[in-house]
Amino acid sequence: MKQKLPDSLVRPGHPDFALLSSLAEEITSRAGGSMALEHDVPQMLRQCIDDVIMTPKTGRRAYEELEKTEKTYIGTRVEIELRALLRLPKGRLDTVILGQDVDIKHTMGGNWMIPTEALNCACLLVAADEARARCYLGLIVARPEHLTAGQNKDAKRSISADGFRHILWLLKDQPYPANFWRGADETAVAQIFAGETGNERMARLFRLIQRRAIPRDVVEAVAQQKDFMRRIRADGGHGTRDMLARERIVLLEGQKDAQLIKALELPPCPASAFISCRIDDAAQARLLEHSRHKLPYRPG
């Protein structure tokens, strides 16, 4: 998506203001408010994309590695998940909001393809920018004058440069969770998933990727087990924590170890995430002495 988008002209006096503002209010209400919308839509997009990339099973780490049919399916999945999130029915187009037929369009690029059946209808536009981890949610009435003159072989037309000024944005350049694996070293990813057991994969994860917050869903993907949280506990010398402790690597939880994470000068770690680091000096070791984390020995 373009990093610099024009200001919206959809305000009182615009011919589509009444319709689009009422649709926007209904969508926000169905989401549970603006804060819920800002949280739930980005999380939904992350899940839809990651479920197709399937890093643990395929070794792929980015959207660009997907097959064309898989990329198309993400759009279908987003449509389905968005309807479920907002509790919207299926309609003549993709859904119905306040009695209006609304088409849901999703893109991972910089524009949307509008089908002929959606002309002069409201469209709910969704976009995810994987490279920048930013997402967008907007509404437009797909009037011919807002679309490009050219069309593809399916007679679909995209939104023109001027047409972008007629979008009412609900989310604009909104941060969403970045693809964790996209920023990970390719060799490290291969080594992590080459582990034969859950404990082995988990130990490699926190050994090879240190001083970086690791989300709970990444831990689950690496464990590849129902009781994935068990993989990060101490277990009589055989658990992941035990294996890492012997290498002077401490594994911390964002919520329980918030003060220790700050004291060790580690990057911010969300409450539900985890982070690891190697304890290399006596000062760091002393910080652990009064915590629930115990290393088998003090670093020299």
C-alpha cells in the first residue's frame, strides 16, 4: 500500500458521506468499539496470512513464497473471517450491512480490483502491507468515476488515484503484528524445525533467537503439540528451561518476568510473549539469584 495516501474527501457535503458514515458506525459498533476494531482486525489479518504460509510445515517464511492460488485464498479467508468477526450475513455480494449490499475486497498490494457487479455499491476495502506490517480498512462507493478506465480480462477495474480521496478510512496505516519468521535468519529457521522433539525445537528456538520477543503463537507452532506450554517449563532436568540453563540461557515470560526483563535491559516483551538471553556476567547472574529462575552455576 502507498505510504502516503491522500486525505479523504468523505465528510459532510460529500455525496456518499451519509451512507459511508452510517456503514462505518455500524461496523465499529459490531466490532465492539473503535479500540476493539483496531485490535481485532490486525490480529485477524495476521492469523489469516500465517495460516496459509504455514512456516512450521512448509519452511516458507514470507507471503512472497506462496503459490498464486494460495494468495487468492487469503482474500477469501479474510472475507469469511471479517464477516464472522462483525457477525454479518452473506448477501448478494459478499455481505449486507444496514440493508445495503456490500462487497468485501482484500489486497496485499496497493489497490483493489472492483468487479462489475459491485459498481455503484459500497465496498469494504481491506489491505495488509506485509513489508511494513501496516493494515487498512476503508469504505467507498464504487462509482465509475472513482475507478480506472482500464480493466483486466475479467472486466475488473481498480481504484484511480483520485478515487483514493473518496475512501472513508476506519483504519489507516494501522500497525499489525509483523510476520515473526520473515525477520528470522533462514538458517536458524531451518535448524529450529529440524529438531525431532518438541523440547529440542523449543530449545533451538530460544537458543538461536535471543533478545527478541517471541509471541505465544510462534511457541505453539514450534512445539507442534497440544500442550505446547509444557515445552517451556523445567522438567526434572529434561525440559527446555533445564536444557537452556545448562548453557547459561534464561527463558523469561513477558508478564511474570517484566521487572527482570527490564533489569536485564532486554527489548520490550508483551505479557503473552517470551524472551531469552545468555547470562554472561556476574552482575546479570546476581539479578537472577532473587528471582524464580535459577542457573545451575554462577558464570565465572
